[in-house]
Amino acid sequence: MKVMLRAIMRILPGKMAEAMELFKEMMAIMKKRGIPFPTPRTYSPFLGGGDALHTMIAEIEWDSFAAVADMYEKSSADPEIMALMPKWDTVEESHRIELYMVIPE
């Protein structure tokens, strides 16, 4: 069963560029370490709600929930990734994760 993970990040005013760089840095570490992480689709609201200047949304589609769990397990055990976590406190107001089942066409 395919799963889509959606991360909704409210970024502190004036910190969007920093947050985007931090996100890229985390993705680079995961790639370097061989931690499976499909290429995310990243965007911000334009119409219909949300604060475009302070919201970043990342959507990642996985082949299974087990693959998502494997990524979290491996990334949580990686000291370089864990060293980045306190930096998120300096750029992020809130962070919410949603998991969706992908409906087959």
C-alpha cells in the first residue's frame, strides 16, 4: 500500500530561506548515508488558506508504511541528522506530520 507523508512546517518570520537550506542539508545527509528518502515535492500555499510567507509543505510518496518507519528509524539513529534537530527550533514555529493512504487509480 502506497503512503503519502505530508509535513506542514510553519516557519518563523524571516527564517524561510534558512529553513529551506536546513531541509536541503537534511536531504543531503540522508542521501550520503543511504537512508531511503524519495524526492519530496515542496511548496507553500498560494490561495485557499495558509500563510504563504511562513508555511512550507513537503509531500513524499512511499511504497509502504514500513518504508516510512525504516526512514525514521535510520534517521533517528544518525548522529549527524540528530545534530541538526536543535537548529529547527531556531527557524520553525510548528511542525505537523500527516500520513495518507494513496488511492489506486
